[in-house]
Amino acid sequence: MKNLERTMLYHLITNRGQDIINSLKEGYFNGDERLLFREIKELYSNGEEINPVLLTSIDSFKIMEMVSSTGYFSTSSESEKSVNLLKEAYEKKSFKSKLGKALADLNDGLVEDAKYKLLESLREEAQEEEGVFFDSNLLSVMVHQELDNIRENKTLPDLKTGFKKIDGHVFFRPTDLVIIAGRPGMGKTAYSLSVTRNLLENGYSGKFYTLEMQPADLVKRMYSDMGQIPLGKLMTMEGLKNLTAQEQDRLDLLSNKFRSYDLEVIDVKGKYSKLDGLTASIKRSYRQKRFDFVVVDYIQLIQSDGKSEYENITEISKTLKNVAKELGIVVIALSQLNRANESQANRRPSMSHLRGSGQLEQDASVIQLLYRDEYYNEDSELKNILEVDTAKNRNGTAGKDGLYFYGDTQTILDFRRG
């Protein structure tokens, strides 16, 4: 491999590497070869022609020694093949290093640390085009480990909404794309904020990307619910002046409570409202500090390169699902429904009303459709009731559940009949 590194360096030194320089990483080289590559790559980046005599990262005699017995690649296919060989050697070395650390943890009795390092290594490998192939023996071990965890009541990474009836048959798993959909006025944001707060209360961490509302307005909605303070009072100066003494006291306490949550609300603007900017932001944030879930409010406001709404939503759906799989997090995305249900006698929505593309139905692990009958019918017997129809549930059963919904304070509570 050392000879291949030196042949690659000679190829670059002779100014023949413009087509491959961006495919090479510092980690593909070792020792003095790495130092020399670092200098050469910088020269390529600056568009400068390379003069071997002027290279300073290592002694010039060492440079001559490195390249004197090598040549350059005669064809582009030969150079590309050599890049792949260097990459493969680097990845094997990296994986063996991580595996060694994991085994060391096992020897020290640090089982959880070892498991984490192994899974992280496998996840990184899975991000390559070829993916990771699990044979039947490894799959069997993995499944039995998960079943043992369930039997021993160990903590599992599944996320739940915090509403008892729904949690009886619905849970969110890392890598899941969850769609919460409804027509305007059905309570999508209120429901997603309630789920978010319930997750935070249970120790999970998350990001809330808002393309519609200002972050401060989202937080006011959470304050309204948490403190049972009418939302209208928090939205205007006049309302704040009319807070009762008890409400003001609760508001002061809420500030400290909210600070304890591991939550970041992101106001999506400019380039970040485009699909590639949004996903880059999520991945960058995850690299800086890991988190468990992301909420995106809402899908139809994300810009992509599709020529039609169908193409846009299809691309957005696939990309959000890939983000969930790549990072091992839950992505909760809010979505509008089309108007078709409003022309029906029974206006309760179905998955066919998802706006823009059938791709959402295909990619999502869970789809929840929201409906409030009193929004359409003044004489409805279902006052203050939010219906949550889990129309798709890949890891459980579908079904409808009722929750109390109080719009004045954006409060959603478990619903019990009788």
C-alpha cells in the first residue's frame, strides 16, 4: 500500500491529478506521505502548478526517495481504480480500529459502550453506496439481543407520543419518518408541540424546524399549554397587561422549566428553506451534538428542484426518510391535505388526501391524520375533540383515538369515554 501511496503522490506532483484530487482524503495516506499530500492538495485547491523543488512539508531528499521508483497512472480509469483501493484500505483500517476499541470495552466490562461503538461503525459503513450486508448469524444475534432487552425491561430507544391510548399501539423508532397531516385549523402544530413536549419531558432531545411560524410564537403556544394561560394573552401587549397575578407567576416559572428542555427551535429562512439546505443543517447539528428527533413544520413549504408539486413532495419525502435512516433519528414532518375531503359528506380524511404525492404514504412508517368535527359542524356533539387517525403504522396496528383539545390554551389531553 505504501507503493500505491507514493505512485499517487507522484501522479499528483506531475500535475496530472485534477480529475481525482477531490476524491482523495488525508486519511488515505500515512506518515510523511500524508504531510506531502496535505501540501499538494492545498496547491491544487489554489489552482497553482506544482514544482517539486518548492515543496516544503518534508525534506526534498525524502520526496525524491519516495517518487524515484514510481511512475504516474497512464489512464484515468487506472487512477480512479487506485483511489478506490486507497479508500478501501482506509475504511478497513478505520473499522478495525473502532472494532478494537469496542473489544477493549468488552474486556473492561463496558458492554453498553462496546455496543454503541459497534453500532456506530456499522451505521457509518451503511452510508456507503454498497450498504452493509448482514448474514443470518449476525441478524439472529441482533434480534435475540433486542428480544432479551424487552424481556428484561431495559430501556429501548422507541419514542412515544405521551398520550396513553395512542401509545398503546403506536411508537416511533429511530429511522422512522412520521407524517402528521390535516387540513388548516385541525391542530397539526398544537399536536406536534404536545408530542414534542412529552418527548422532552421523558428525557429525549430534539430540533424543531419551523417554516411557517416564528420561533417565539411556537414557544408561546407551549407556554400557553404548560401554564394554562390563554394564548391570546401571550400574543399581544394588551393581553400581557391583563395577565392575572397567578398567570404571571406561572409564566415566570415556565421560563425556567423551558430552559431545562434539550430543544432547539430553528427559524428556517433563505437557503435553509430549500431541501438541500435544510438537510445539511440537520446533519451538521447532529454532528455537533446528537439528538433523538426532528420536527419539520411543514413539508409543503420546503423548496426543492422538482418541476411540479408531485416531483417536489416525492423528492422531499425520500430525502427526509434518508435523513432519518442515516442519522438513526425520528423525523416528524407535518403535511397539508388536499381539499378533496371537504367536498365529501363525511369530511374525515384518508391517506389518499395527502397533498402532492403518494411517496409520503410509501416512505412513512407512521401516518396520523387529524380531524376536528366542530370545525365544520357548529352543532357537533364532538366539542373539544381531536380525532387522531393512525392510518398507517408499520410496526403496530392502525386505529382512531380521541383526545381532548382546548384551543384557548392549545392543550391536548387523553380522552376517555364514559
